Amino acid sequence: MPGRTEPSAKVYSATWLADGYLSPDDFLHPYYVGTIRKSILKVLQTEAPVSEGVLIRRVVQSYGIARSGSRIQGHMTALLSSMRLRTTTHTLTKEWGADGRCTLSTPEGAIRDSKRIEQALREILRYGEGVYTDMLLSPQSNTGPALQRLMDTKAGGAKQEIADAVTAAFAESGGISVDAIEQAIEEQIAHIAGGHWNLERQQPERKTGAGRWARDLGEILEAYYTLEDKRKVLQRISELEDATDSAAKTYKEREAALKDAQDAYSAFDKYASLLVVQSVKKREIERLRDDLRKYADVLDKWPAYGEELRTARKLQAEQADRALLDAYEKAERLAERVKTLTDQVSGMPCPEQTEITAAEAA
């Protein structure tokens, strides 16, 4: 299967747009015309040259709209016309047969050589050589399997554009029945959209009773339900984060209140300590005042105390003198008595020592 890329071939790169979600009604509102124009220019800057269908599909899907109805298609066509973009028209004509001959009509003229057509398509479409070589330049016998492979592939802007072109070419040339193409397309749409997705309203069909659809969901509705579940999870996370923030705020407020209470308690405790000290000082002051009163009384009575002291000292001196005089008189009397006794004894005979010894031995 041809799939070789020449050195001069450009690699196709789809534009990444993250413009946010718009409902179909918001998309058609004049307020968003400027925003949509910027998205168009961004796609052209990355992918030009690009077909109008791919350009419209890329921009519309970037706002969360899976399929564009007639109103959105008309709105985009009018918007593109108002921007006066430079456009070109290329027509590929295929003659069904064993060799699968093609003619490419361009503004510069017709190209019939298959290699030059491949080169031109590679430069114009930039979709990847294998896709359009399989479909557009292959023999008629290979178109059925190639179309089936194309329809089984996940949807993409470039391949969808080629699928639209191939469908139109087959319908006009009779190479394959229109019913088969429509059936393949409807099956693919049914697989993607399911049986309960409203393409115009971009939401599930109303269901009798509560709950979700359980069967024939399709990829879109499954993704929608998954998105709802994720949003609920995110909502729960957001609620928990809000609760956490509220708890943290409450904790900070309580912590601040506790600090204020501690500061107030410290100030009160300091004041209470000062009151205790003040009470002690008051008692000490009262004691000192009592002492002062006593000392004042003493000072007031000091002259009388001095006189009494002098009198007491005088009496004490007189008492001492009287005692000395009495002792002196008593000593004189004792001396007189001793003298008398001495005179009386002096005339009496005195025993000798031998007599005293003999008297002691007897």
C-alpha cells in the first residue's frame, strides 16, 4: 500500500484550540463574532491551505459543539465570506476502471499525470499520502475495502473531509451505491451519537422518569455522562475545598481569639499580680505609719522621759552611794570588833605546837 512521503512533503499538524464551551445559541450571538474570527485565523495560520469544511468543523468543535446544523453552517459561511479570505478551487475527476485514471483541475490548469496529482494533493491537502492514495487514486476494486477502513477509523477533520469528497465523487460517478455510503455513514453516526443524543440542542433527549439512559448510548452520550460524573466529583472536591477553606478560616479566627484571650489573661494576670503587690505594699505602709505614730509619740514624750531618766540616774547614783556608805560603815564596825577581840585575846596564854599536836592525838 503506497505510504511513502517525499522529502519535500509537509507533515500535517492539526491546530489545538481551547476556546471554551459555547452553546449553539451563544455561538450564533453577534457578541462572539470577534472571538470566532480569531479562532479561524489561528487555524489558517497553522493548517492553511485547508478546506472550508475542515476549517468550519475545527472551529465549531473547539467550542464544544459536536455537529454543526444548518444555522451554524450558514453562520460560518457568512463569516468566512465577510473576512474576504483568499480561496482556490480544485476539482478531482476520477474515471472508474482498472487503472483508476484521475484529472485534477486547478486555477493554473488541469493535471493528468498521477505523480503530479499526488504531489499537488500532498501540497494542498496535507492529510497524509496513504489516505487519499488509497481512496482517490486506487483502482475501483480497492475502493470498497478502503472506504470500510476509512469509516472504521476514529473521526478526524482531515479524513472526514476526504470521506465527504469521496462520497460525493462516488455518488456522481456511480462507482458505489449511494445507499451503501449512506448506510455506512448512518451506522458510524449511530455509533458515535447513539439513539438518545439531540444534535441540535447538544444534550441528551428527555427521558421519561428520573435517571439516565441505559442502552444505545453512543460515544457522545457516554462521554457526556462521564463528564457529568467528573463534574460531580469536581463539585464535591470544590465543596470539600470550600469546607476546608471555611474550617481553616474558622481555625484561624479561633486561633486569633485564643491569642487575644491569652493576651487578655496575661494582662489580667499582670494586673492581678500588681494588685497583690499593691495589697502587700498597703499593709507595709500601714505598719510604717503605725511605727511613725509610735515614734511621734515617743518624740512628744521624750522631754518627760529625759527628765525621768535623769531622775532615775540620780536616784541610781544616790542608791549606789548609799550602798557604798553602808558597806563602809559595816566595814568600820567589823574592824572595830576585830580590834576589840584582838585586844581581848592578846592577854591570854597561847598553846605551843607540841601541845596542839598532843591534843590532836589524844
